[in-house]
Amino acid sequence: MHTTLAHTCQIGKLMPNRKLRQSGRNLWRSASLRDIMARMGHDSPRAALIYQHANREADQGIADAIERRSRLPSASRASARSSGLPREYRPWRARRVPRSGAGMSTEPEPGLAPEDARPRKTKVEPIMMGSMDVTKDGRIWRIGTARDIGWIAGKTTEGLSITTAIPPVFDAYATFYPPDGVSVEAHERAVIDVLTQHTPDQPWWLGYLDTGAHNVVFPLAQKVSLYWNWPYVLVEAGPEQALTWRTGHMRAGNGSLPDLFFPADHSWLVSALWDDIWTDIGGTTTLITALHDNPLVNARRVGTDEDALPPGLTRD
């Protein structure tokens, strides 16, 4: 499809730069890596891969699950236990009070948490309530929904300031990235240590941006949309999982941190946008000061009216 220069310029006036580039990226989804690099203006294969929104492993996993499901009897497909999906992707069921009756077992079905136990002879169809449970490390984790990011979605601004990533609701803001001479592992551990010290014990929501080139931990899980309709896998976990669940993200080849994460009380928010090689944070003044004072974190305070680009870095 060819577009005139005038038409392209008109589109550019209506769309923010990030959204325009990624729309083009999706149009060229089936193109080769060399074609994408040429048309998107990338100098490196890494940048082109980030923008090539096609996770072949996830696509294959979904196709395999659908094929397994299609081979099962209809009665079995209605059961989460026999859905054909891997056990870690079975849907959350609405809890129901079972009717009393002889010979009815209250043993939980395989793959369901004990609190979701129901008598096996009670006919209850699986119900999706906008939520899903997944299993990993021998535990059950909840996948988030649009409701869990409602305080972020639509609250950010257009432009180059930090409020493009972080809603303007916090007392202070900063950016951070690994300083010279410090490993990514040491840097990210320091970030988590400071956040943990200034956060009461509670769950953290971890968001993994599905770029098509990076591990999102649960590729078959439902996703939520943020910013320019970017897809995130959002899971309720904690600081330990933030450091251990994956290796490799947009900002560093061997980094582990999620692309977006925050505690249940919304007292701070960490977010790294798709195009950026640094990370943004908003929180209390005390927290931002503690991050700034730790040399391993390399945090720089920024105002909501400043360009968030850290000195010495460039935008891709």
C-alpha cells in the first residue's frame, strides 16, 4: 500500500509519533527484518525486533492449545479441567454454594485453588468473570484486568514529559537506568530493595509489555491495554517475582524487571515506555529521595513540565 507524502504528513498531525510508528510496524508485520529496518528507520536489528509485534512462540502456543481443544468432546471442552489449555492458563471460576447431597465430593478439581472447590457432581459451567488464575513456582497467581489499571489508563498525557508514562498524581518523579560500571542485576536489585523498604507488605502488580520480542512470562494469558493500546500481561505477585520471573527486556538484554509495576495501594508506579531505554517512576518525596541517594539506582529527579530524557541518552 502506497501513501502520498501529503497524506502521510496529515496522519502525522493527528497521531502521536509513537502511535504512528507502531501503526506502520503492524502494517509491515509480515515483512522481513531487513524491510522493517529500512521502512522504520532503524539502524540495528534490536530496534526493529522490538517494533516487530509478532511473538511466534506465543502464536504457536495458542494454535497448539486450540488444536488440542478442538479434538476433545464438547462436554469436556466445557470443563476448565479438560479445556485443552495448559493447567497454568485455566480460567478463574465464579464461586457457587453447592447443594447438599449424598455422594457428592468436595475435593477440589485438579488445577483449581482449594477455595474454588466445588462438588464434582454439581453441574456448573465454567464462567469467565474477566479474570484468570495462572500457576507458576507451585503457586497460583491472579492475572489482572482493565479494572486493576483503571487508575492509570487515560490519565497520562501526550508529549515528552514523565507524565507520558506516569499519571500526574504523585508528589515527586524521577528516571533511572544502570550507571556505568554497575551491572544490570545489581542496579535492578538496588531499585527493588529501595522500593521494598518504603512499601508496606502487600501484593505488587507486575506488567509485562508484549513487544513480540521479549518474554512476558505468561504468553497465553489475557492482556490489558495501556498508553497507545499496548498489550500488557498483568499479574499479581511481588518483589521477588519482579526480579526472577524473566531475563531480558527492552532496556537491557539480561534485565529482569517488569516494564510496568506498582503496589496494591498505588503509592508509586514504575513504567518504561516501549521506545525508551530508561525507566520512569512517580511516588512520594521520601521514596524518590531514597532512590536518588542510592548510587546503584542512578535516579534523576524530574518535574512534570520537563523532558524526561536523561542526559547522555537518546530516543530510539
